[in-house]
Amino acid sequence: MSTPSAPALLLLALSLAGAARAEQSLYFGEPGGTVEVPGLKLPESATQLTVELRFKALERLQQPVKLVSRWGDAPNDPDRGTFFVGFNSTSQVQPGLRNAQGGTKTGAGGAWRPGAWHHAAAVWNGDEAVIYLDGKPVMTQKIPDFGPLAPSALPLVFGPPPEKDRKPAFFEGFVGDIAVWGIARDAAAIAQGMAQPLAGTEPGLAAFFPLRETAPRATVKDRTAAGLEGRLAESLARAGWCVTPAWNEPSPDRPYLHLFGYD
């Protein structure tokens, strides 16, 4: 085997040094793990909701996953949560809602390309639900007289939560810029949010987690005045942080050697 030349070694060293300084995103593939955020506050008797996120999946999904959720599946649990946004088994964006009477509504829509950053949003205005993908509506469903949403003290969860008696689900990809709103954002606001980062001070914004850090860490901070904090599962904190181009970098979907920051 030939020995790398001095210039090649220098380029590799510079590349690794640059990667060490670059921002890292959270990868939710195997070995899995979630982020739990207690204390999310939404308006009482809420009749509006918006959930936004960015994602970059490296492959199509093999089973449904929830990526942002305040949801419980145990039938006898008095608190079964309020909402989730994820994907169904055909990789369409799928949100779900639960109202104060325990009724649920789900929908699905949108086609996306693996290996590219996408922006997804689920909006409910009290009368209809709309799914947006990359700033464009891909599903609209009338659901009159559905509200108000169920009150819940469950934590906000990022990543596929474990479900009893089901095979663990993994999302082989990155998630970031998670925003939960107590209002219904209109199409213009969704398009604007897709094109530029949120500041964290926007009216109606209940939580905003970019999930981008310069070094691996076990907690993540909310950028709103609520000051929430999310705690990573041990497996995610140890092996989930990875250097990958951000959605707003030049050529963010270019081929890239992903470098994980193991603890």
C-alpha cells in the first residue's frame, strides 16, 4: 500500500480540522434515541397549531415514524398527548391531532428526495388541516368542529419514540429547526419560514430548537423566551451528533463525508 503524500496528508488534516469546527446536526438513525423537552406550553383550549421542521433523510423509510411529537399510544393512559408530525410507511409527511374528547385525525401527503434537506409544516386552523412540503401545500383536509385540542403535560419529543410491542423505528437522517406554534401560520408565513431561519422572537412561537451545535452535547436549548431545555437520550448524546452541511449553506445537498462526534 502506498504512503499518502505530504500534500494529501495536509489536505486531510485541514479537512478534519475544519470539520471539528463546523456545526453539527442530530442524526436519528441507529442506535436511536430521542430528545425530551418538558414544559411546553400551548394556549388553553387550543384551536390552532403549527409544527415545522427541516429534515434530511438518507434513505426511504421502511415503516412509519414520528419525528416531532407530544403523543402517547397507551389506550388506558389518561394523558395521550396532542399532536405528532412524522412519516407514514410510504414516506409521505404525516401529522396527527388529538382533541379534548379523545378523537384523532391524521393525514398524509408530499414526495421528497433522499439526501436533500426539506422543510415540512403541519397547520391546523380550527377548521382545516394543511400539510406543506418545501413551502407548497400537498394536502388540505376539512375537519370542522374538531377542537379544542387535548390538554397534555407530556414532554415534547424529537425522534422516533419507542412503542410498546413494536419493532424499534429509526429515521436514518437529520432533523432540525423544529418550531411549535400556538397559532395557525398561513401559506405566506410558511414560505417565508422555509426560506430563512427563525429568530425565536416571532409572535405565537411556543418553542424553537435549531438542533445545530459546534460540539456534541447532552442538552439542547430553546431559542424562544420560554427557555425550554431538551435532554438527549444517552445513545443519541454519545453517537448522534454529526457534521453535515446545513440547509442554508451553499450546495447543501452536495455529496459529503459525514463525520460523527463520538463521546
